[in-house]
Amino acid sequence: MNYNNPQLGKEFLKVFNAMGIGVMLLEKEKCCGLPLTVNGFPERARNIAQFNTDHIGKIVDEKG
């Protein structure tokens, strides 16, 4: 979900559910990193992106 615009995420889920497309919300997902990037911390944002990418990859491997 998007913390800046949570309604957008809710609408996204409604549309995908109506289309019969499964959506999974991750338990360990971290922030997108945008606040860190715009405030001058790109390396910390990259670390978060890497964490999310690794975690999503593990879920995809498990679920197929």
C-alpha cells in the first residue's frame, strides 16, 4: 500500500479482485524509499529497495 495515497492502493485491490487477479500484500515490505531519496539519502533508499527485491524474490520462488 502507498502511505502517501492509501486510497489508490485500496482501489487497485478492488479492481484486481474484480478481474480475478490475486494480489498479495507482503508482511515484511519496507517503505519505497522515496522520502529517503528526496531528502538526500540515496544509499539508504537503495538498501531498502534491495531488501524489498530480495523478499519479493523469495516469495515468488516459494509460491511459483
